[in-house]
Amino acid sequence: MANTPDETNKNLNDEDNFGLPDIEYKPLDQLDESSKAQVEEETHHEEEVVEEPVASAHEETPVYDDEEEERSSSAPVVIGIVIALVVVIAGILIYQFVYKPKQLAKAKQEQLDKEKADAAKKAEEERLAKQAEEERLKREAEAKAKPAEGAIETLSQRTGRYYVIIASSIDGDLVMDQAKKLSTKGVGSKIIPPFGKWKFYRLGIGDFDSFSTAQTSADASKAEYGSALWVMKY
């Protein structure tokens, strides 16, 4: 049986291909453009896949940093407020339970001390008044018991005692005359001669250990001898 022309060509081609299957051939420039487009498409797809998480991480990072900065910046303020409150509360407690009780106790003690001092002063004044009154009564009793004439004494030196002065004069004879008048009434007196820069003779009645006692006696004697009485130490 004779071969057809197609079969003849096929056999010839089989011999050229050495029995291998037929391959569709494309031009080299078409193959390069197709490969290049596929590579660009794959590269673009990889860039999109890679860029998305990077962009997402880049956007979330500032938010995290702001929150941390806000917490770190507000922490000193909170600590400062807490410390200030602790100091204020401690000051109030110290004032109420330490300082204030001490001040009250101090004021109470000062009041007690003042009351004691006032009481002691009043007792001393009463004692001196009583002593002066007793001295006056004693003088009156002595004057009644003594003879009609009172003693006249002229002091020759200083004694350190306090005298109630009823008269003073630069003339010693005048002072002596007044002393004699007192003597006739039964009142004893003492003449103090001039001393120091003073040139006066002084006539005194009674002598005392302290100024306050002598002053009390002088006040009690003003009704009898007038208001021009004073106390002098000699």
C-alpha cells in the first residue's frame, strides 16, 4: 500500500526529530518579553506582600511611644502630689497632737506661776501691813507707858536702817526745837545730821529694817504729822 503525501512528510519529520515529540517553537524576543512580564508581576506581588506589614508596624509604633511618654511624664506629677499630701497631713497631725498640746500646757503652767506669784505678793503686802500696824500700836503703847517726855537721840554714824522723816532744815537748832515739842508729847525722835552732799538736819520718828515697812508706817502716820512724810535710809 502506497503512502500518502502527508504520511510521507510525517515520516520524514520523524526522522529529523529522531522520534521525539514535536515542540512548539517561539521566537527568542517573544520568550524574553513573556518571562520579563512574569518576573515583574511576581516581584510586584512580593513587594506588596512585604510592604503591608512594614507599613502597619510603622503606623503602630508612634502610638505605643506616645502612650509610654505620657505615662512616664505623668508619673513625677503623681508622685509629687502624693508627697505633698503626706507632708500636709503630717504637719496637721504634728500641730494637733504635738505642738498644740505643748502650747496649752505651757500657757497653763504660766497661768499657775502667775497666780502663785500674785498670791505670794499679796501675802507679803499683808504681812508688811500687819507688821507696820503692830509697830504703830507698839509705839502708841510705849508712848502711853513712858513718862511725858520722849527721848531725843542724835545719830553720830550711819546705821543702815530706814527712818520716817517728818521735818528737814538747814538749821540744826530749829530741828532740835521740833524734837523737843515731840518729846513733850511723849514721842521719841532721832536727829540725823548732814552727810554727804546734803547740808540738812532731818528729824525722824521710828526706824525699820526695810523700806517697805518704813513706808507703810509713814502712810499710817500722815494723818497725824501731815502728808509731807518720806522714808530715808541712813
